[in-house]
Amino acid sequence: MALSKPHLSFWQIINMNVGFFGIQYSFGLQQTAINPLYTFLHAKPEQLPFLNLAGPMTGLLIQPLIGAMSDRTWHPRWGRRKPYFLTGAICCSLCLFAFPFSRALWMAAGLLWILDAANNTAMEPYRAFIADKLPDSQRPLGFLTQSFFTGLGITLANLSLGFFKNIITGETKTSDGQSGIPYWVFGSFFVGAFCSITSVIWSITKTPEIPPTDEELAELRSRKSGILEPLREIFSAIKDMPKIMWQLALVYLFQWYAMFCYWQFVSLSIAKSVFNTTPEGNKEMYEQAVVWAGKVNGFYNIVTFVSAFGLVWLARKFSAKYVHITCLFLAGIALLIFPHITNKNLLFAPMVGFGIAWASMMGVPYIMVVGNIPKERYGVYMGIINMMIVVPMILQTLSFGFIYKNFLGGNPAAAISFAGVLLLLAALATMRIKKDHITDDTVIPAGSAH
């Protein structure tokens, strides 16, 4: 019989999630620095969606596979999820170090594929780690602690761009001798390489995993082995997927298509609305727009980590469903306002609502569904939830270049407004999800079982 999970202290929950900080610092660079880096290597705006195909494709392929594999893993020393955290973090650090040395667009795009595969390898088991370690009553705190570290990591990644621009000058040359990546970009990526590996090492050394019972271990050993078994497990899990996850898939279709539009076009939107320039225009002004986009993104992520723990209380008091609906409405209104602001200092105002919504996106949906997932399938179902994230992103990368050029007039402000409308549709879709509930496991004193 499975033992009740120990009730962890606040600081134990913090320690187990510190590794999420490094993973999300890297993700922050993908949000804010990768697309400007592509433009420094002379990519055209309509090429940006396709150049970002790496993220959703690796997520689609890697996350459910890693989830299924980690469900089937147990090592007395290394545990179940930790081998995947560590492997992903090492590869991520190496890629972040190499990224600013790109001298051609194909090199940067190729490195993004490797970087995102590494991020997904580290991040997916982290969701299952929360479900493994925490009783039901502490899962909202666990998932929203990840939102806190998401905000903190992405904030520092975004603000690092402006910091290093102020102290480092000069730029590289591309393979054909044109101006390339500014040297100030190097600093942000080098810090990311350091944070990625050190934060994950901190978490894996501070947090023991709960070993399986004899019955669970026997069940693990009885499972069929073979290279195709994780794939069969993924398809089986999709077939048996709870109804609430199908409902969440519609929410995610609108939500994550919108987020990809925002990340790809926020720098271009600010360049147009505030600095009245483009990447082909005044390069110095465009670099200022890139830095300002980093500040805006950093600000909304500050709001994210400040508001994350407040959402724990709100999710308990009013239900996770209604918290997420409210947050998505805030984000939709924010993006409808954002591209019409011409004063750079006023750009921060709508980002308050957007930052609160980002905290919700990174934690609250997991609270809604985790109680409906069998514990022996935590890994694979967390991977499938992330498939629901990346499929809309794949659709966006394949379709939005055409939409942007032919229906939005090549206007980055219209791209941001389009994302705002999709977030409002995501809020409406969330209303279809049945009201969630949070149940309590039996609580036993921390430290009495690990």
C-alpha cells in the first residue's frame, strides 16, 4: 500500500523548484533574445514564425517521450526524474554558451533545435516531480512556486539584455561579412549557461525523491521494455485521457497560439509604435527597441513572481478555473491596448495584467487537471499537457507568416492585437471546463518519510 506523502515545509518546496529558475532563464532568452538575434542575422519578419518551429516541434517529440520514460525509470541513487533534469541542464548550458557565436541564420536556427530539446528534457519531468512529491493540499503551492521561479528566471534574462548593452560595445560579423550579433548579447547567454546547470544541481542535491513501494517497484519491473514501449504508452494515455484534459486542449489552442505571436512580434511592435523604425531602418533605434522589449518582458515577469503565491490563495478560495478565466481576460485586454501605446514608459501599465496571467498559465491549469491523473502516469500526462502547448505553436509557426503578410498587412501591431483576441477566446473556452476541486491527502510530519 502506498504511503501518505510528507507535508513539506515552505523552504523545502522552494529548494525543490530552484532548478526551474535556470530552465526558465533559458526560456526567457528564447522569448526575448532569439527573435532579435535572428533579425541581427538579417532574417525577415515573415520568416520569424518558421524559424521558431524548433520550440514546438521538439516539445511535441521530446516532452511526452521523456515523461513516459521517466515514469518507467527508477535508480536507487539517481531517482526517477533527476537524471532527466541533469541531462537537459548540461545540454542547455552548452547550447546557451554557443548560441551568440552564430555567424549565419542556419547556425542559430540549428542551435535553437538543440537548446529547446534540452530545455524540454529538463522541464517536463519537473511538472511530474511536483505531483510525485507533494500531497494534494500542497500541489497548488508547488505548481505556483514554479510560476514564481518562471517569473524570476525570465525577468533576469530579459533585464540582462539592457544591463550588458550598457557595458559592452561592438558586434560580430556574419559569414558574408555583414554586421552580426552585438557583443552585449553574449553576456546574457553566458549567464544563462551558468544559471541553467547550477540551479538544477542545487535542486537535485537538496531534494530526495520518494522511492517506490515494493508493489510499485514490482509493477515497474513487470512493464514491457523496448524502444517502442514509451511510444505505445503515449498513445495509450491519449486514448484514456480524462475529459477535462480534452477541454483544456481547446483553451491551450487559443492561449499558446497567442503567446507565440506575442513573443515573436513584441520587439517589432515596440520598434514601430514607440521608436518608429524597423530592423532594416535605424539599427541603433531598433537595438533600443529590443532592449525595451526586454524591460517590458522583464516587468511582466516581475509581476508574475510577485503574484504567483497570491494565486494559490485565490485558487483555493474561488477555484482554479475562475482564477484562470479572469487572468486570461486581463491578458487579452492588455494585448489589445499594448500596440497603441507610443510612450515607452506607459508600455508597462498593461503588462501588469499580462504578468498575472502568465503566472496563471504556468501553474493554474496543472492544478485543474492533476487530481484527475493516475499517479503511475504523472510523467506521460504532463508530457501530453505540454503537447497541447506545442501543437498550437506548430500551427502558429506554419500559418502565421501567411496570416501576418496577407491579412495583417505585415503590421507587428496587428499581430499583437490578434494575440489579444485569441486570449479572450481562451478565457471563453475555459468556461467550458467543469469546476475543479482540491482534495487533501493525509498529512504526516515532514521528514518522517522520504
